[in-house]
Amino acid sequence: MEAEAVTFPRIVACGDSALSVELSDRIDEALNDRVIALAETLTTDPLPGVEEVVPTYRSLMVVYDPSIIRGAVLTHELGKRLRGLEPSDVTARRFTIPVVYGGQAGLDLEELAAMKGFTPARLVELHSAAEYRVYMIGFAPGFAYLGGLPDILHTPRLATPRQRVEAGSIGIGGKQASINSVAGPSGWRFIGRTPLRLFDPDRAEPFLLRAGDRVRFRPVGQEEAAEIDGAVAAGRMIMEPA
Amino acid sequence: MIGLMVRQAGPMVTVQDLGRRGLQHAGVSGSGPMDAPSFRIANALVANAKGDAALEFAGTGGTFEVSRPVRFAVTGGAVGIRIDDKAVRPWESHDLFPGSTLVIGGLRNAVWGYLAVSGGIDTPPVLGSRATHLRSGLGGHRGRRLQAGDSLPLGDAVSSPHLCLCTPWRSAQRFIHVVPGPQDDYFDTQAWAIFLGQPFTVSAMRDRMAQMLDGPVLRSRRGHDIVSDGTAAGSIQVPGSGRPIVLMAERQTTGGYPKIATVASVDFPRLAQTPSGRDIRFRRVSRERAEDLLIAEKLALGDALANLAEKSAILDASGDHPQ
């Protein structure tokens, strides 16, 4: 059966206490900017009854209390905001993330380079030359989904996921790149690790990254990584955007 | 300061409060109780504030002792409870003194039980909440399920008469109400007919994160991968296997499978409390209707909590002996 065409934007129900403002069904940088800008208006100029906003690649989930604002009214209000939406005037934060490529945490580096027909060093060069965009934080606390992976590095996920991948692992899954924030199972391919902690509940600012940030990776050696590890463990390493 | 000692713990006992708020954008789902009304009733029975932390257990409770006199209540379903050799009832408050042992057995016809202790469980809040988030090891007691030997601090108790919930909070109901979407249009009329027309079996593959359903296979007409979007509590996602998965309290905050529908908030705890192997049927309702049901339930719960009966009066009236 042929699916009928869907027109965007549209606002759809996610049950009785959340709805989704969908701008597209594809990944697109300009639309992700609009998602984040809409989220910002709801943070700076809140609507009563709105409890959470969750920006994702191409849609904004809005969690609400229907005893304060009904979904139909909220849909109307969000439609108005969307029509009058100005591009965000917040300048994107830029981070440079130190990465130890290869080794224990970069299990797939050599195989991935071999698959692509170049050396591991060339792969590192390509991966660290690109600028990435944090499209969304999702799945797990602080987990960063990155766009901007060079086409040549796009690689399907593993057929069989690994049971445990460490926090800080630098991954590639299809067209996407990731920085894993917590340890857990994953079917992505991993080429290195950052000693930085994307998520640390004991820190004044527990989450390093947020949707809309830009990220570059900087290769570091074991020695520098060990220094950063020490500083992070002592709670000193608070990364500032640069 | 030690308050509640765990001598034996059931397989899944965690500290929960009403959950984390406002952090889904950072990848942290709310966690909190699988059956929030039962949790709130347990706290109210011991005069705790609604946001105080209590224990949630799956199936079997455990064996507990206290280092100071407390009042406690167990809710969630029918369950055998003993203080030393004396059997006591759920859905009402009791005293527990140092030197006595509280044993909470297995729930009958329910899955999630709650043990509230006067003063509340006073573990340190993490990201604004004491709720345990097992997958990320956050909150509660060291971010994990409880085990024998754990000791939990208790907050300051408020004195109150012994209380009891006289009328059962939840009545039997044939259907789990669902609101179509957000990806209802990924499923054609045939898939919808199956979804609403045939029973699904509550699988034993279940935890605080997700509930798997057995039964007929659901096929999306536009594939089973979407560009990941937000996942509300009760989302029914359909992966490539065609077997629906309902996302529960400790779900991931985003997901890449199409979601045919979302369980109405009032029926979320009802689904959570349905024993494994039991059949359920879905019934479609509009968002407006589901909102109406939720608003009505909020009022009804407020009434129930405000009108908990003093136990001695009830027992006297029924001719029963006060315990």
C-alpha cells in the first residue's frame, strides 16, 4: 500500500501528556536549528503547564500537564510560536574534545580503516578534521548524537552488539557519530575514547554538551590522556567551550 | 543514622520517589514508580509528603527491620505481610518496632508493590530526585537494587492516626486505552485492525524500562526505522520483529522505532500491574478523552488521599478487634 504524503510541520499526540512538533521526517541541520529555537522559546518564555521540552533531530517533544493546559490548546499555542519563530540568536558553543584513538577503547579502528582501504592514521585525520553538530542528547544521560561525519566514514552498525562499551567511547553508527556518556551495550563501531566525562551527576553542571553545540575532536597521546584522566578524577577538568 | 535495615530483598527492590523532572532533554528519563497512585497511597497512609521516597518491589518484597519505631504501609496489590508471627494487611498503616521483623511476601494479581516508611527513605537526592535509575546507576541506594545487608536512612516522621484505604483504588477493567500516534500513520488499516481487534499477552520479558508484548505481529508499511524522536511514557514502539514494546518508567528518552500508539496515562499503572501471561486488549481513545480520564483520576486520587479512614473507627464499626 502506498503511504499518503505527510506535510510538515505537524503537531501529533504522544498520548495525553506529551505531543511532538514534527518539522520533518529527515535529518536536516536547518530544521534542527528550528527545533532548538522552538525549545529555547519555551524555556525563556514558558507556557503554563509545559513540563519538559525534548529537542531531537527533527522534532520537539513537549511534555505537559493536561489539568493545566489541554493538548488542543497547547497545539494551537505551539503552532503560533512556530509560525513566528525567529532563528535562535544564541551563538553555538564550540568544544574541542581530546581523543585517544585506537587502543582498548578503539577496538574497531584498524578494522574500519582496513574496510575503507586506508591507514588508521588517515582515518584519525579524517575523523578529527570534521566539525560535528550535536543534533540531540538522548537515549541515555548525556549521550551525544553527532552529525557531520564525513561521508567516507559512514559505516553500518555491527550485526551483533557488544554487551559493554565504556563511557567516553567515540563511535560511528551509520551516518552518525557519537560520544557515549555512560557504559552500556552498543552496536556502533568504536575508534577511540575521550577522558572527558560527558555526564557526571556530582558536577555542578552534570552535562557537558547540549543540542546545538559544535564539536571537534583533537587526537591526544596516552600521556596527555593520563593527565586529563587524573584531572577528571579529581573533579578539576571542567571543559569550557572554546 | 540508620533507619531501615534490609535482611533479605526480593529480586527487584529499589528506592523510588515521584521521579526526576525536567531532564529528558539531557537524556535522563523520569524513572519513579511504575504505579504512581499506589505509591502515593502508601506514602499518605504513613503521613509522608507525596514526594517522599519509598521502596518499590517487583513480585516479592523482602525482610526488613528498623532501628527506631516507625509506621509503615504496603500497597500495590494483595500480599502476605507479617510482623514477627502476626499477619497484617496491605493498604493500611502499622507500627514496626526495633527488634521486630517485617516480612513482605509475594504479590498476588499484581506486579509492583510499595513499602512506605514514616519519614521517608532519606538517601541523598541525585539530580533532584531519590528515584533509582538502574540503567544509568543513578539515585536511590548507590544507584542499584537493594540487597541483604543494606541500611537506609529515614527522614523525620510526622505523627498521625493509623490510616487505611477502605475502598480498593483500582477496579477491574477489560481494556488498556491507547491514544494513536505519534507514528500511527506508519500502520495501515489491517495493522490497526489487528492491534485493536486481537489480544496481546503480557510477556515475562519486562522490567522498569520496557514491557514486551506477545501475540500477533504488527507490520509498518513504511519500515521499522524512523529518525529518532522523543519517547513519552507508555509509547508502544514496534521494531522490525513486529512485536510491540511498551516503554515504561525507566525508558530511554529517544528511540528510533515507529510508535503506533501511546498508553493512556490512567492505564499505564494498570498495564504495569498486569501479571505476566495475562491477555490484554487495546481500545482506542482520542487524546481529549484520555486527558479527561487523567484529570478525573487526579481528582479521584486527591479525594481518596484526603479521605483515608482512621483505622480504629473502621475496625470498631465492623465489630473487628483493633490490632
